[in-house]
Amino acid sequence: MRLPLIAANWKMNKTTAETREFITEFLPLVDGVKDVEIVIAPAFTSLPVAAKFLKGSNVKLAAQDVFWETEGAYTGEVSPLMLKDVECTYVIIGHSERRQYFNETDEIVNRKIRAAQEADLGIIFCIGETLQEREAGETLQVLKRQITEGLKGLSAQGLVIAYEPVWAIGTGKTATPEQAEEAHSFIRKELKTLYGNEAEQIRILYGGSVKPDNIASLMAQPNVDGALVGGASLKPDSFSKIVRFKEP
Ligand code: 13P
């Protein structure tokens, strides 16, 4: 049994005051939820305030990115050790916006995953094809490359995969449950090639225009084990409805 994981990726949104306000409103809405692991990934600047207000709750903290060195002359970067220091449990690595705007390659992603594993952080490793790649019939090939290169030489320690088709991010065009399942079952098969039976325990999240009204049909698919939510995670009400997807 894989415990569903629902994570909020706030991207470049919310000041510290807005973070505090969200958490104060959100925690009562998910009070008592135990059958879903809940994670929030605010901007770096809001991590300490989020850690303070989430303490003792059923919501865990994630960062949106990390650098691969522990310390040194890397202006603007944040290390795995620093994320542990502010009580992060997870870190998102390889998000398509990092790949697109900051030229992150599979090799960079691989280094970051390695460093996060060494620091004992959980990893939400994002993969997904662009619209152009999907239309060219290259989806599975792209996923295979991202998995093989991103995880080269690495164990499955702390690993969660997020399948985020780039064409579904922020566009309102969600993948159909069948499209998601097709990709997720392919990803599971690739993980089995790398990790054997251990692949059965790895959670594969779906991301891309997840909303309260489409989460249940996505979660009904056998290989969809959770969601990585952008826009709809910014409001306590809509994010709590996604977390409580099992309730009518
Ligand atoms: P949206 O939910 O806004 O489409 O964003 C998805 C995403 O990129 C989460 O990481």
C-alpha cells in the first residue's frame, strides 16, 4: 500500500505574512487527516515561518529546489544541509520551470538528487514531456530519458516521482485520467527495471492543473499515488478540498 501524497508547490508566491495566514487557515481544514501525507513547498524565504507554524501538525515542509554542494562560494544557492536546518522533509527537484527557465539538464538534476539523498531529504523528482514532444509521439521516450539520466547511479532512497506534462501546467488542461495512468504505469515499469520490487513502494504523483473537481478521478487510477498542485494550492479552501479527495 502506498500512502497518497498531496503536495502544494507555491512557486514564486506568498510573503512570510501570507504564508502564516495560509497555514493558520489551512491547518483546521485538514485536522485529523491521516490517510494522506500532506506537504507544502513555499519559497525559500517563507520556510522558517512555515516550519514554525506547521510544528506538531500533520503537514510537512518541502523546498522547491536545492543546490548539490553543502557549502561554499555559490552565490544565491541553498544547500541540502540548509534545508534540513529549517526542517524541510522534502525537496522538489527538476521541475519543468527549472528545466525551461534555468537550463537545468538531466545531469544537474541527477547531482541534486544525489545531494538530497546524502542529506536524507525526501525527493519529489519531476519529469514530463512538452506539448511538442507529445505531438511528435515522443512522450514515453522523453520520460525514459529523464528517469534513466536523472537517477543514474542512484538508489531509490526517499524517492517520489511527479509526472507533470508541461502542457498541463498552469493551462487548465489536465491530462485525462487515462493519459495520466498510461504515463504512470510506464514510469512504474521503468522504475522496476532500475529498482526491482522496490518500485512498487515508490509514489508517483500527477501534476498539471489539478483542481478539487478533477482530483478524485485522477486518484482512482491504480498508479496515481498523489498530486503536485500549483495554482489550486494557493487557497486554503481549494487545497484542503484536494487533500480530502476521498470525501464526497
Ligand atoms: P498548476 O497546478 O498550476 O498547473 O501547476 C502544476 C505544477 O507545476 C506543480 O508543480
